[in-house]
Amino acid sequence: MNHNSQVEKSLAALLKPESIAIAGASADRGKIGSLPLQFLKKHSFSGRVYPINPNAEEIEGWKCYSSVSDVPDPIDLLVIAVSASRIPDILNDCREGQVKSALILSSGFAETGKAGAERQQQLLALAGAKGIRFVGPNSVGVVNLWSAVVPAISQVFDQTGLKPGPVAFVTQSGALGTAITAIAHEEGIGIGYFVSTGNEADLDFSDFCQFFIDDPAVTIISGYVEGIRDGAKFKQTARRAIAAGKPIVLMKVGKTDVGHDAVRSHTGALAGSDEIYEAVFKENGVVRAESIEELMDVLKIFSCYPAHSAGPGRSGRKAAVFSHSGGAGVLMADQCVKEGLELPSPSTDLREKLGQRLPSYASLQNPVDMTANVVFLPDVMCGSAYDAVRSGEYDAVMLCVNLIWRQGDALAEQLLAERRQTDGMLGVVWIAGPKEPIRKLNRQGVPVFSDPVRCVKAVAAKLKWEQSRARILETVPAELHVEAGTASKAVPDGFAAQEALLRKYGIPLAPAQLARNWEEAKEAAGRLAYPIALKLIAPGLLHKSDIGGVAVGIASEAELRQAYERLTAIQLNGIQAEGILVQQMIEDGTELFAGVKRDPVFGPVTVLGLGGIYVEILKESLIRPSPISEKQAMEMIRSARFYPLLDGARGRQKCDVPALARLLSRLSVLSVAEPVQSIDLNPIMMLPDSAIVVDYKFMFDSGRGE
Amino acid sequence: MNHNSQVEKSLAALLKPESIAIAGASADRGKIGSLPLQFLKKHSFSGRVYPINPNAEEIEGWKCYSSVSDVPDPIDLLVIAVSASRIPDILNDCREGQVKSALILSSGFAETGKAGAERQQQLLALAGAKGIRFVGPNSVGVVNLWSAVVPAISQVFDQTGLKPGPVAFVTQSGALGTAITAIAHEEGIGIGYFVSTGNEADLDFSDFCQFFIDDPAVTIISGYVEGIRDGAKFKQTARRAIAAGKPIVLMKVGKTDVGHDAVRSHTGALAGSDEIYEAVFKENGVVRAESIEELMDVLKIFSCYPAHSAGPGRSGRKAAVFSHSGGAGVLMADQCVKEGLELPSPSTDLREKLGQRLPSYASLQNPVDMTANVVFLPDVMCGSAYDAVRSGEYDAVMLCVNLIWRQGDALAEQLLAERRQTDGMLGVVWIAGPKEPIRKLNRQGVPVFSDPVRCVKAVAAKLKWEQSRARILETVPAELHVEAGTASKAVPDGFAAQEALLRKYGIPLAPAQLARNWEEAKEAAGRLAYPIALKLIAPGLLHKSDIGGVAVGIASEAELRQAYERLTAIQLNGIQAEGILVQQMIEDGTELFAGVKRDPVFGPVTVLGLGGIYVEILKESLIRPSPISEKQAMEMIRSARFYPLLDGARGRQKCDVPALARLLSRLSVLSVAEPVQSIDLNPIMMLPDSAIVVDYKFMFDSGRGE
């Protein structure tokens, strides 16, 4: 699928402009309006530049124009650095079709409160009328280092020598984004594009990602995210990136409630639930970094070992660790196990090769302890590690060295020589190592980490991503088995409508009948067979048991009568009960709950968890974006920590897991096809030959049940 | 309690020598035997130095001696750098009382295998006979930078300008330890002492810690650990350190089975179980770092804010976060929540103060978003953060800034000026900041971190340690309610002896009687009242139910007879059954298990967990070093994730938790007083008014039951 072509053209003009006009250009080097011009000059931008300033002749050597319309040529990118109130005049002044895209650096919009938000709406409408797509307002700049395009206001771009590379970085925080860019440069990670999306009044995070998927100079898309505006667009973008073999690596804040609230107060944007972000990321192969340093590490490994656009790379879990310090080897082995990596011993062949290089008392297990005696022999350390890489026995090899100050250059040269011969993954840990050789290695394809734990995590992240990618490329999406036009127009109202909706999607319910009088109740109980449960059904009544509206284990007609009388006598504050549900008792199963809910950003999701008292103790609920196929539902169930409970652990009965998968898949399809806000199925009884819903609730956003 | 005075004298001679002899001194600068002399010279050691070399007149300006006995003076420290086989001659040559301590750099001992281990035993015996305590063999050196004592062979000490500081670092890995020392120096963390303990044939890890507890120049003891040799000594050391207000901060590898095996193959040492290390560390206030960088961060914060030797410092959980980038504030808020820190809003007073400094649209919630407009105003950023420190409303304040290159020095100076006025804790995050101002801050008491997540973790570690310290100082140790001389001499053999032992310590057992024939069984069942359980009891029979040796829910004499016949008919491969246990059925309780076992390093520990099927899913077992008081047992129970199950969650019955605490405490006392290897109480039935042991096993090391 291709990205909307109007947006595409605007993005091309914005990111690869041949002509740039700067409204608010200043000759005063201390002013914001001067910085883009200073940087463009410093980086030797080769395109046309038009400073807009009625009171100056020229700035930084470029001729000034008194207004945008004054510029005789078409303008690929109009940079706006005037105060918020002056922007409408600038836009109104543009000639029809003159300006292809805009970057609005000015602040004073939605980030400042309600009045600002209104100003932002007006800005959007005006630019729309003029046919100008823009990034911002409140952006710190858009940078393409491949072409010396640096219309930005961050001090990071006040230095030359920033080498462009395969990473495109898109940030929703200007301050944090530029700091991350500075660290990346320091570590030898090449950022080619930098986009500060500001308030995203028009072009948003996903728009830029889409552009970078199609740009051959980019192999990694990375970003800092506080909130995605269009969940569906983001998911579709992530899928395209996976297909193209370009990892999306994100740092997303607002994980906790406190953080979530802080994002809201800070951006004024609606932030979806973090656990749903997590689910969407996981489902769509987005790598999430938990800290700036973790982000750097992941970018480093992907920069050195780009994914194959043709298809998945090695995604096994087999790793080998080499060190000259036993302690470092153990530290890394511990971390490998934590990350789910395996450490198989070298084959006889490989051991023989290593034996020829290493001292006789070296340990040729895995981790391989090369012993302190190889410290001054870079060729032995490098050769041993690359023997393992070349053997093909491992998905990743890691080499840990400490210090090596005097022979640092020699070690780096040898590693680079080996690297040129193979794309097999080697991660290097160099503790307290010399700066320059390390930067060189990072730049030329051998990732070097300062800490053993960080190296293992990065290597594991790469392998895990390849695994996700393979899984996603294989996944057959869930089919929506819904006849066209049969979806409900409104939320189903009342017991009968809700029950009918669940039945329509094939959700198995416990045998039951709604009785409107004693005769019907008696007849139903007789037909269903005792023991029986009775439940009071009334509009808006969500917590039946709290008001005594449930009776269970009814074994005879006498007990039935008694329970019926009790339930029908309950006062409901004037609400008219719909009747009494007579339900067959389903007992002795393992209780689960499942449900669907609608996230404001990402739409419907499907949830599964263990029911009963253990919910609180295990605190595990699994979430997947809807819809899911039965196969995906099986994977979801199997990934649960409580799965052994369903699978016959410790002599328990095996439950009908395929029936549960079917139920989940159907429920997920329902959540996509029908206009429900949320449904809770709780409990679902898991039995040897079925999965049966014993109770359920339909909810609106406000929490009022129906 | 004071450390053994002989060891103390040796350690003083070793760590603060006024005279150093070097056996194996070499004039060849490439040789190992030359390095200690090069370094002593480079660092301008002011004491006496005696190179031992019969073939040289002088080395590095010091006069050579042909043998140790040739040296006319007493020698505080004899450094041995000759090959392993030549060491006995050197030691034999020492005059009686001439050498006060030794450092053995030579390798070729236990680390190389069995023959080496024997050589090491002989070395120990010989040095013992000569009255010489030593560190090593296989050490890379012992360093006291306060006095330019640098007899070491690592390239790290081949540089001057290493500033000594409050950290004493003791390492069981020479390579990793020296690398860590290099990183510490780079980060501005002052290491005053460095000890590579080598194979620890004589002086061990704890000996050095003990010495540093008494050294006023040391305020933090840190180390890298693969295995502690003497668990009791280590525990006692950790307690003394807590009392003295000196945190012990360790990196311990071998967390996983793979790592554990690698330690064993690498050191040949017996490594105790990692989960017991974890329990011992926790119980005794030892801070554990999971990576080298985490170790650095913790050392940094303790270096800047030493503990008060007088008593615990602030140990609350209240933190405030200041940033000029909303995103960074959110990131830190997220991490604060993860670390269990609270982020209360500033008081009205403090908000007023901040309001006077910050722009009107700054967010004065917590995290405080000072907004991008303060970036060029170091006094505003620094003043705001210190307003919060001075307010006393927070246990810790964190300030996060990005870049600030041009005004970096100004910001550093202002922070230092404020720091001099108060000891209140401020942690600074400076993302992509300038090197020199940051190092200066670290050295002068303001800790600066490069990553927001790392800062929060370090601050939380400091507060948590203060909290542990307060708890430990308050803890009344468990009393051993055992009459002197009543402890058993041997493992209790047979059912009666085991039952008697449990009863002696007041462990509540389900009412039962061992029946030797049908009449006894019938009589017992009648007396205990039906329902009844029967269990086959035989020596060495651990898994009764696997062979059908258990019958439960027996409701009548007829059923009793049937079950009795079935159990007595079971063939036991020639072993004679002791009888049939007739036990009252204890039902409908929550099942737990508890036990004691003996760790090879740390001795007896007490264990508690949830029983039944959920064991596998929850995978939670709590471990405490024995003995524990009832109060400590209550804390242990309350810390369990399954505690809500005992506490009446979701309408369940509240169980008798104090009875469980009593049971655990008594069991822990038993494990200390009696010579048992391990006891499992499983299940323990938790009831509203009691905690009753329904079954138990006594085990030997080999797993053979008794």
C-alpha cells in the first residue's frame, strides 16, 4: 500500500528541499530567526535560500526579501520563525501554489492551553485552505544531513562533522530529541534525518515514518513518542516497515499512571493506555527502548547489522560469549539466560579450531574463558570470536575485553578486517576501552558496548526483532466472518439483544432462559435440570451479586421457589427488572475472564486473564489488538503464565484450549464489526470439552451497563 | 565486635606498608616483576623499597638485594612475583618475624586445576608456619592510593592522576576489577583502596571489608564477588558495616544456573545458591548492582552523599523531578513509580517560591516542567531545584537538563555553590552534557548521571539502603529458645524421633497417631473422629502418594478397614514399614509450604511459599537466613505476593497469620540449633484460628529421606 501521494509530495519538499525561505529571518545572531540561516551556512547547504526580512538587505550572505510573495521562485520549504500572532499574515501572503511545505518553529499554540489550541485550529484551517502541509508548530526543526538541510534551532546543529547515517529520528520532544541526537553522534551512530514534530497540528509521527520507509538512505526508523494521534495509521505504518525490513525503534514515555498524567498535562493530548501501546508495539514488531541508553544500544546494533529487506535474518537464540576475564564471561552468561538466549557448547570442530589459538587451560565451554594470557594478543581474541561467527553454529557471538589500551588500535583493525568478510553478528564489549578505536568500530559496522549487560540486551533485541518479523510476515490476518450489512447500528440494548449478539458471533453461553414469571422459571429449571442458578436481570444493573441478585446451587423446586421470591422482591430504585435468568450451573472448571474494549487511539482490543481470587495475585492480563485469528489466540493463550493450569499441570484436567481460542477470536471479530464499547465475559468456565461463558457485561464508556 | 587482631595487624602492614620488598623484581620493563617497581616510582611511594634480585645492582633507582633474608630491616609487605614453584624457597628464606604480610601475584594454583590446588594448600601451610598472612595467589595487586602504595600489575595503575577517594574496592576478578577502577576514575568516582583478592587461599573478601569498616578514609565498601568463602564471617561483616554507616555495594555474578556453572568451572570454588546470596544481601543491607554501570551509579551517589555514622539518614520515598523538557520529566516520573518513589505535589509555600523563578506557564506539579525558556538561565534551573531541596518536603530531588553546552560551567558553579550550603540530596541528569563540568560536579559532591533512568535508580537505591539500615538497626534478633545441651547429636532417625523433634520446637502438627496394627488404627480413628487420612510410614519413603501410600477422606470404620488393608499390602522392596499414620483430616484451608535447608556457604535458611498448583505459576518462594524472630517472620509473610490470599481478599476467610509467623520462627530456630540438613513442611493448612502442618519430610543432602 502506498502513502497518500499529496502528503508524499509535501514530505519530499519538506525533507529534500532545493529552496528554503525563512519568515522571521533575523540578522541578530542571538535571535531564534537567525539560527536556521547560521546552520544552513555552516553546513554549506547548496540549494536556494530566501531570508524574509523587510529591514535587511542580506543575512549570512543571502539576499533578503520583504515578504514571501516577494520571492520570485517557487519555495519547497517555508520555515516560519515569527511570533504566533503573525503567522496568519505570512500564510495569507503566500501566492497560490508557491509554497510546497512549511516548518513552523513558533510556539504559543496547543502546548500553552485552550486559547493556544484554538489558535492552532485556525492555523490548520488556513494552511489547509492554502494547500500547505506543515510540521509543527512548536518544532525545533527538520534536518536532512545527507543534503545539509538544517533549518533548526537546537545547538546540536551548531556543529559540523555530524556524519549522516542510516537512522531517521522522529521526536515528539524537541529537547529530548536533540539530546538523543547529540549522544548518537558521540557514540558513532549515524543519524541522517532528524524531525521534531512539535504539536503535530498537521503532519504527524506516522507520516514521517511512512516517508522514511520509502527512502533508501534510511534502514532504521527511530523516535521518541508521547502519544500517537492516529492508531490505525500507526499500525499500518509499522506493518509496512516490517515488510520493508526497516525496524522501528521507539522510546515511549507515560508508562505509569503518574507518567501518563504528566504527558497529558504536558502535551494536552489524549494519551491511550500504555498497556495497549505495549500490545500494539509487540504485535507489530516495534522495538521499545526503556531508556535513552537502551535506545542507543539498539540503534547501534541495527546500524551495524541492518535487516535484509528480502526477508527475515537469523532469528535463533543461540549465542556464544568470549572473554579474557572469567568474571565478565559469567556476567554475560547470566544476562544471556535472563534474555532467553541459549549458550550451547562449541562443536568438536570449533573446539579444535579454538584449541589451536588458545592456551591449553582456556575453558572451551560457553562462555569461553580465553584467560588473561591472551590480553596482549589481539589476533587471538579476534580470531577466536570470528571462528565462532564463521562456524555458523551461533546466531550471535559476543566478545568481551577490558582496557586493552596499548593494543587498542591493533584490536580494532583486526576486528574490522574480519567484519569486512562476513555479516555474521559479533557484538563487542569493551570495558573502559580507548575512545577512538571504539568510535571507528561503531561507524564501520562492529558495534561496541561499554557494559556487558547492555551488549547482551542489544543483541537479544535484534534477534527478537528478527523473530517477530518472521512471525508477522507469516501471520494470516484474522478473517472477519461477518456478512456485509449485518452489523448492528447501535449498542445492543437489553438482555435479549445482548444475548443475541453474542450468539450471532458463536460465543458459547451457559444454557439459560429469561423467565418473566414463576411459571416460566419453573418450566425452564425443569428443562435445564437442577442444580440451577438464578440471576436478576435489569437495565443498568452491573453488579448483580452486590445487591443479592444471584442465587446459586439451587437443587430443587422448593429451593427455586424460595430464591425466585427473594430475587423478585429486590428493590431497584424504580427500575423495572427484565426478568430472572434461569441458568444451568457450570461448575468445577478453571475460571477465566475475557473481554474487549475500545482504546481511544488504537480501537478495539481483546483481553484474557485468570479469574477468581488469583487475578489479584498474578496480576496478569494479556492484551492483543483486535481482530485475532484462532491461531493468534492460541499463541496468546500459550504465552500466559497461567497456561499450565489449562494444560493439565500437576494432574489437573486438561481444558479445551482450542475452544477458548475460538471464543477469543470470535469475540475479537465482534469487537471490530460491532459498535460496542466494551464487553466482559466473566467467568468463562474452562472444561475438558468446552469453554462456556457463565456471565457477561456490556459497558458504555461512562461505566453505565446495559 | 572487633576483628581478630592478628589479621588486623597483617592487614595494616599489607595496606599501609612503610617498607615493601619485591621478590622476582625485574629490570626488564616488559616483565611482570618490573611493573610494581615502575608503578611505585611513578606514584612516588615514599616508604622503603627492596627489590630482590641477585643479578642486579639496582632497579628503578632502588638498591637490589639477593634474597629476602639479605634485607637488613623488617618488611611490612613482601610482594611475590616469581613462578609458583619458586615460592616455597622464598618463604623459607624469610627470617622469623621479618615479613609482616605478603602479596602473591604469581598464578598457577587452584585456578589451574587439581595439582595447582594442592600447591596452594602447601603454600598456605608454609606461610602459616612462618606466621605470614597473605593475599593471593593469582592477585593483580593491592593498592592504597592515599599513600601511593601501588604494588600491582594492571595497566590501570600505569597512570598518575588517579585521585583517591572514599571507595574501597575489593575484587575477586583482577581483570574486571581493574576495568571497573578505570571507569570509576573516568567518571570522577574516587577509589582509595583497590584489592584483588586472587584465589583467597588465606585472607579473604570479608577480611578486607572488616579492615575498611575501621578505616576512617573509607565511607563506601564495594566489590566484585563470585563466591563468598565464609558465610558467617560475611554476615557479621555486613552487620558491622551497617552499624558503622558504611554501605557495602557489590556486584555478584552467577545469578543463573549457566552463570553458576561457569563460576564453578572458572574458580573451582563452591558457590552457594544465588537466591540465598540474594536473601543474605537483603537481610544484611548489602546493595547489589546488576551491571557495571549500575555499580558506578550507586557508588557515585554514595560518594556524594555519605551515610551518617551516627544513625540512619532520610529514608522516605518522596521525590521531586525538575526538567526543562516535558518528555524527560515524564520519563523520570515513570521510573520513579517503578522504583516505588512517590511524587507528591509541592506545598503552597514551595509553589510560591517556584512561581517567582519560573515562567507563568511552567507546570508546578511534580514532575515540574520548567519549560524550554529556562534553558539559558542556569540560576533559574539550579535555584528551583534547590528550593525544593531546602523545603525539606522531599527525600530526594532530581534535576534533568539536556545539552547546556555554552553555559555548562555556569550551571556547574551554581550547583556547587548551593551544594556547599546543604547536604540535602540532589541528583542531576545531564543528557549529552559537557565532560569537564560534569566530572567536577561528581568529584565535589553533586552526582551527575548521563541517563534519566539511571539517576532515578541510583537515588532509589540510596533511599532504600537508608530504609534497610533503619530496619536492621531496629531489629531485635531472634532468640534461640533452646535449653543448652538439649540439641540432638544426630539427625533424628525414624518417624517418632522426627515427630518428637518438631513437637519439641512447638511446630503444630495435625492430630495423628502411628498405628502398628489394625486394632491401634481403629482405636486411633475413633478417638480422632472421622473423616480420617491414612499414610504409610517407612524409612526412606519420601513420596508416599506416588506408590499409593495415602488414603484420604475416610468417613467410616468400613472405609478405614479397606484403606488399612490396601496400605499394609504395599510392597516396599524389602524395607520394613514403621506403621500406618492415622491422621485427622484438615480441610478447606489455604495450602502453604515452609521449610529449612542448609546452604554450604551461609548455613541454614528458612523458606516459605504457596502450595498446590499455583506454586508453579506464581514461582514465588521467600527465603530468609535462619533464625528469624516472629516479627521478622510477619514481615516475610506480608512481603509475599500471595499474602492477600491469607488476609481475606475477595471475601475469603482471614487466616491465622500470627500462628504461621510463630511456626516459621520456631522452625528457623530449630534449623540453627539442630543438625538437620533440611525439613519440608508441606502442606501447611492455613485456617482462621491456626496453622497446622499436615505432612513433612526430613532430608539428607543426597535427597534420601529419613
